[in-house]
Amino acid sequence: CDLKILNLPENEQPGPQPCARTCSGVARYDDGHGWKDYAGQAIKDVDISGCNFTTTPVITVTMKGFFDCPAVKLSYLHIYSNSFMLLTEKDAKADRMFFCNVFWSANGFVC
């Protein structure tokens, strides 16, 4: 497998190429970190601790649901090696995020 990460958030230095990892998953709407209301937006914490990153990874997300799921963005202030936070781009309420699952992919280093 060939994975090359050129740079990372927070000006962290990339690790050695054999330590690069891609980790992905689905944060379900009904997992232990459900959608919550915050200042007119819906937010969700996503646990990626199972990836075992030692650096802050580069993260890509998309959402899919049975209903009209709003666009989301990563909270720049809440991206860590073991979790990240999403917020909706427009006004939304947590109870309207029913069946809105987050599909994510993260690239980072494990050593």
C-alpha cells in the first residue's frame, strides 16, 4: 500500500512513510456521541481513538441520511488525534438530524 502524507494540520511534521495510516468509519446518528444542539447549529463529536494516531490527522467527511441532512464542516478548533467535532453549515436542530450518519476518512501517522 502506498500512502504519502505531505503535510498535517497544526504545522506538525509528518512521520516516516511506513507509519502513515488511513483509517475510516461511519459515525452513526444513534451512537454514544449523538447530535447535540449548540448556538442554532447541530454538533457531533466523532471518536477516532481506534485509529491510534500519534498526530492530528487530515480528515474528510460526508453525510448521508434518509432525510435532508444539512452540509457539515469540521470545527478547526476541535480536531485531535483521537476525535473531531462537526457542526452544521446552516441552522439545524439535533432532533432533525435523525438518520444523518457521518462517513469519515482520516490520514495520519501512528509512530
